[in-house]
Amino acid sequence: MPRKPIELPMQVEYMSILDDTGEVDKELEPKVEAAQLKDMFRWMLYARRVDERLLKLQRQGRIGTFPQATGHEAISLGSAINLKPDDWHVPAYRELAGFLYRGWTLEGILIYWMGFEEGARPPEGVNDTPIAVPIASQLLHAAGMGMAANIVGDKKVVMTYFGDGATSEGDCHEALNFASVFQAPVIFVCLNNQYAISVPLSKQMHCETIVQRAVAYGMPGIKVDGNDILAVYVATKEAVERARSGGGPTLVECLTYRYTPHTTADDPSRYRSDEETQRWVAKEPLIRFEKYLKNKNVLNDADIKKMDEEIEVRINEAIIAAEEATKKPPLSDPLAMFDYLYADLPQNLQEQREELAKALGLNTSETEPRNAATSARRGA
Amino acid sequence: MPEMNMAKAINLALHEAMDRDSRVIVMGEDIGPDEGVFRVTEGLWKKHGEKRVIDTPLAESGIVGAAIGMALYGLRPVAEIQFAGFEYYAFHQIEMHAGRYRNRTRGKLTVPMVLRCPSGGGIRAIEHHSESREAIYAHSPGLKVVIPSGPRSARALLHAAIQDPDPVIYYEPKALYRLFKENVPETIETLPIGRAQVIQEGSEITLISYGATVRAMIDAAEILEEEDGVKAEMIDLLSIAPLDTETILNSVRKTGRCVVIHEGPRTCGIGSEVVARINEGALLYLEAPIKRVTGYDVPIPYFAREKAYLPDGDKVVSAAREVLSF
Ligand SMILES: Cc1ncc(C[n+]2csc(CCOP(=O)(O)OP(=O)(O)O)c2C)c(N)n1
């Protein structure tokens, strides 16, 4: 009956492949085809440009408050590219690159930030949940999806995202535990940008790393440099392969920095220094990936210029389309707030809909509730 | 005292309460160096330090559960939940513990705490940031729920809440934070929890509201007076639980007509309870069915459609005219 250290069956690792100077670890470097590497860069650049434009639109009052995703492109894209289209992608709200890559239209994303639920509807064929505002709540849905995949046996995997602050919520711990107990094929990608609004990670938890919690829940865990898309790619690729072959969940902590205010309504000068932010700017993910690709002769300035031009056209078109859409039904119709609450609109809600129509001087006989289920049933 | 807005008045009450009672602890997300996302806790952390002004981890159940523990220990926690929509994460703590300790322990253990929480819509916020769910807590035994309608009532009600021996949920209609200024008295004033205020006397109809929609009620009363020559009696409930039945009944017995106005959804909302109490205590005085002008039974829409959802002066006027012409 001695007293001795307990040997734990698992250890957690740290991995960085491409450092902030653009140097690569040759042994760890993944074998990715040149065309795919270039495509990864294009998606990252696209996400970055969209993010910059959203900020401008917010400043002009054309969209509402929104959280920027600057510098989080490597985490979101580097992980999402390991999913098959019919795998599930369960994001939080800084996965702009992933949303775009998975097939959400930019027009739809704009419509969301213009204040319409219609923008939260995943496009056809996109196996994603929409933005999750209530922190950490989506993680349990991911765990449940993973459990369902085991029950159904269709070998799909689930990739879900959350911030460092989210790790304090009970929902986060419950999700990790459920996924582990039921060996659900879920990859938990923690986007550790070191702040939850004003609260630094050191005040959020009293332990070294987020990833060490993987050991506590009995699942593999790895921490990576989240500004290094190669490291994110490799770590999540391994996790996806393990999950798909019955090896259960993985926790992947991706270290980055919140380069922007928390949202457009936040003032970071109240709680952190500009020098600190500047130190991290040099480590941001796009610059180093560009250097790496140029060193490999996969990318040159002319390519980037061309990409930028195409992106600008695409963004401009999407903005026009979104702003036009808001002027027409269903977006322009306030009665649409009643359309999708239930498969069938109960009588009292029909009455409330008519009451609102009357208050606004609208004619309800012209607009049926636009609920697909209701119309299908009516038609049948 | 100079004129001040409601955010400032709540801040003043927090300063006053912390200055005069060392048991008062303020806790929540981003309330320290950031001074709260609406700056309502401005200056508290600088003045009192992190022992009494606690930036917590991001966990609402943790905040409320820990505040209950502090209250049981003898402190007077004033906890902030950043937005009313995130109070759901703490619902079991609020409902099963804050509201029940006194009853379960036959008066031995009590929870004198305040839960402050910005609520309601009207500021074009992100999804899930505009909830008005006071009815849920009014429905929970053992809790008190108060909602100010301006700077002066905000300061006085917060003092009353902090001094109260039982848990009080204190909603701050965030559309009012900076909407207008009011004079607040030099000395600390408290408003008794459980008492409504008649803010205008009238004889033909009673308008009843609280919180942000008191503005819609006042707008409507002005229109009714100007265009219809009707002087409405206006009641600002201030306290949702307990509800001041007496003030409501006295007014309705006098006017015989009533419209209840609130932002939260209609079904099982505060209006339902007001109508039920009038039914029980003043049915035979009624000249017309009572009307409710409320949020609809849908989640408050994301901001592009929230204006259509919210009660406003025009909606109240139409309802009042229907009741008046019945
Ligand atoms: C349950 C809940 N509580 C509070 C909030 C308000 N809030 C929004 S984002 C945020 C901080 C989140 O921090 P983190 O998880 O680190 O993600 P980040 O925003 O830094 O990406 C808070 C407190 C919320 N949306 N949901």
C-alpha cells in the first residue's frame, strides 16, 4: 500500500510545423499537393478580405455588431478541410473561413449580420449548424451527433469549435465527457485566442493548458500553434482519421491571439496593451503561409494579385445581392417572424400574426406563412 | 445631484452600496477592468479591488451558484449576468436553490443576493441578446423580480434589492440605459419592493406597464390626451413579483377599462397574471375586455425585425381605443 505517483495512460503533445518566419520542420511537413496548398491560401485570403469588408460595412451602419475573425483563418480552414461534405461542422462564431469553405454563401452571411434569421439557414447540402451565440452550448450538440453517428453506424465525424472562455462553461465539460464516455467521433477544436472579451485565459483557469483536460476526460489531446495552418491540418487530420475508425474524440487546442476587439462594440484598450497585440501581429497565419508557399514556388505575387481581384469582385457582388434581398420579401416582411416557429402555426399565433399585420397596415391574405412544412401539408 | 442616465444611476447605487456595506460583493463576467459591457460597474474595481469586484470565469451557473454560497456565508453578493439570455444557464441554481433555501431549511439558511441583468430589445443587438423573460422568474416561488423604468427608480430599486433579505432578480432594460436623464435625490432613496407607482392619474382607462415599455405607455397616453381627450391612468409596476394587486385593482375599479403592456411574450406573460388578478378582484367593475399589448409568442426576432415585434405607442393607442369604444 505505498504512496506513489499515478501513471496516467495518456500524455498531451505540442506541435508546430511552420514557424512565424516561414521556416518549416521537414520531418513534420505534411505532403499536400501544390494545387491544394494554393487553394488553402485562396480560402484564407478570401476569409480575411471578407472579414475586413464586414468591418467596413459595420462602420458604415450597413450591418450590425459582429465578431471579427482576423487571424483565425488557419484554425478554421486547416481543420475544416479534413471533413467530407457530409460530415458535420458545428462552429461557434469565429469560423468565418470554415463557413465559406463549407459552402455558406457570402450573401447569406451578410444577410445574417444585417439582422435576419434567414442568414442562419444552412444552404442545401451543407451539414453545418449555424453560428452559436450562447457560449459552449453547441458542443453538446456535437457530442450528440457523434453518438448518433455511432448508433447509425455511417462513419461520419463531427468537428466542433469553441473559445478559451467557453472552457469554463459546464456545457463544455459535459460535452467532452459525453463524447469520451460514448467514444463519439467528435473533434473538439478549441480556438484559444487568449481572451474572453476582457478576461485573459490566466483568469479563466488555474492550469497550464486547456489541452491537459483531455487527459482528465480520457481522450487524446494535442496543442498546436494555431497560426500555423500545417500544424492545425496535421493534428485535425489525425483526429478525424482516429474518429472515423472508431477511436473516439480528440481535443485539439489551437493557440492564437484575438487580433481585433471582441466585437465591433468592444474597446480592448481597457484591458490590454497595444504592444501586446503588435507582438502577435508578426505571428499571424497568412504571412507565414505566404512565405512558405513562395519558398516552395507554389505561389507568387501575381497569383495573389489575381486572387485579390477575383475576391473583390465576389465580395462586391455579394454585398449588392444581399442588400437587394433585404428590400424584397421574405426579408422585407416583418410577418416572417412567425413563419418557422413550428411546423404548423397554432391558432393563437395566426391571430398574433394578423394583429401585427393590422398594426403595420399589411394585408395577410396576400402572404401565407412561408413555412415549408405547412405548405407541403396544405398542398397534400 | 446632477441629472444622470440609468446606467449612471445603477452605477451610483452600486458605489453607494459598496461604500456603506463591506458585505456587498459585485461579481460577473467582464465587470472588473472592463467595467462591464455596458459600463455599469464603472470605477468599482479601481476603488474596491478584485476581492470585492470579481471578474469570474465565463460560467453563469458558476456565478449564480457561487453567489448563493457567498450569501449563505453572510455576504451580500450582487451578481451580474451579462445578458438575460444567458441566465438560462443558471436556471437550476436560481429556481432550485436561490428561491428555496429559506423554505427548505425552515428559515435557517437564506439567500440575500441580487442578480443584475440587462434585458430586453431595442438596441440592435446580436442574436440571443434581447430577451425579456421576467415571467419565468415571477413564476418561480421564492424569488422577487423588479424592473426599473428610469434612472430614479433604478437607483432606488437597486438599494431596496440589495437590502432585501431574499433573492431579487433585478432587470435593467438596456434600451433605457442611455435614453434619457433624470434628477436623483441627494440622499439614498429606496422604493418598497412589491409596490407599483401611479405615474399619472386618470379616470377613463388604466394603462399598466413596467420597464422599457413604460415609454410606449407614456407616448400612448400623450396621444390619447391630445387626440381623444382621454386622460389615462398610468401604472408603472416596478415590481413584477410580488405584484401590487391593490394598486391595480383600485385603478381598474375606478376606470373600468384596462390595457396591459409589456415586451416579453404574451402567453403566460406578466399581462396574463395582471388580467387574472383583475378578473378575481374587479371583474364586475369592467366596462370592456382587457387588452394586452405585448411581444408576440415568438423568440424576439434578430434586430432587422425587432422593431415590428416591440410594443410602441401606436400599438398601445389602437388597443386603448378598442377598449374605450367597446
Ligand atoms: C452563455 C453565454 N454567456 C455570455 C455570453 C457573452 N459573451 C459572448 S462572447 C463571450 C466571450 C467568449 O470568449 P471565448 O470563448 O474565449 O471566445 P472568443 O470570443 O474569444 O472567440 C462572452 C462572455 C454569451 N454569448 N453566452
